[in-house]
Amino acid sequence: MSFLIRVQLPDRPGMLGAVATALGKVGADILSLDVVERAPGMAIDDLVVELPSGRLPDVLITAAESIDGVVVDAVRPYAGVLDTHRELELVEEVAAAPEKGLEVFTEGVPKIIRSGWAVVISRNGEGLHRLAGSMAAPETRTVHLPWLPLERATILDSDEDWVPPTWQELGTELAATPLGSPERVLLVGRPGGPMFRAAEVARLAHLAGIVSVVLED
């Protein structure tokens, strides 16, 4: 089974290799690596690993944190390794089929930023409208989004009153970005975490900005 493990580690030569070696000792096969964020003296990386059948994900935490200075932010099941799209590929897909570009974009976003789901919501005089949703998007719909209109990409507080109870029960981390207009937004959820980092939200905003231009052409 595949798992996404997010680690914080000192940003110095050899640290990532040490983590990889420790994971390998418990039978974990590293399938992919993404740099999430860099800060002075620290790095945050996402590793997708495959564990042998019967091994519990707790061994990933124990192995990674056996390296001095390494902290595991979160471990969760991950099913998108073989279907990962990068930004350029997704933009090309949207441009190739603009009549269904919004649906293509919404389905592709979780594979890029490794969220659980994504939805596009707009607001007009008649209220909120769900324009598109990824396959795993929850059926529960919000009736009030106090942060709309949204001027810039942001991390949302998942404990606020507008968040459906089912999302809160799953510990869903949330982020949103305008999609061509402050009244139309892309909302993404990551059940069980880890929390969205500033670099991920910036990446989401950049992608949404490009796609909104493509959809308007």
C-alpha cells in the first residue's frame, strides 16, 4: 500500500539520504519525492512510499524520526502515485478540451498538490453554486462561505462555523484561491492533514491563475 509521508528535516547535505536509508530498512520503497517548502535551516518534503503488505504505517514515523532532527508532520494513505499530473500537463489538458476544462482542472488539482478533493464554487445574487468537483469531493455542500469574495489564495481555518461537521470530524485541512474572479473560487480539502504550507498555497494560486486565463480564451 502507498503512503504519503511529510517530513521536516534540517536542510543540510545527507539528511534526505539518511531518511531514505532509514525508510528502506523497514521495507519502504520510495516512489516519489516533492520539495514542499524551504526555509532557513529547514526543509519540508513529501515522500510517497510503498509498504509491504501487512506493515503498519507507524513504522514509517519511527524510521524517519530515528534520524536526529527529523519530524514527521503526517502519514496518510495515498492512491495517486501512478496518475500524477504536473502543472504543464494539466494546463495542456484544459486547453485541449475547453468545453469541459473546469471539470478537467478540478479533477487534476488534487493529484498535483496531493489534496483529497477539490471543488469550484461561485457566488451570485442567487447564492452559492457548485460548478465542478473532483471524484472524491464530498457530497456535503456549504450554504455559507463568509470569506467570499476571495481576493487572494489563503489557508482556511477548518474549525470555523461554516465548515460542515463531517469535514471537521475528518480533520480536513482547507485552502482556497480565486479562479478568475473573487466570486469564483477553487476550494481544496486534505482530510486528516497535513496542513497546507504557504508554498503549496502559492503554487495553487499560480496554477489557478494560468488555468483561468486559458478558460477565458
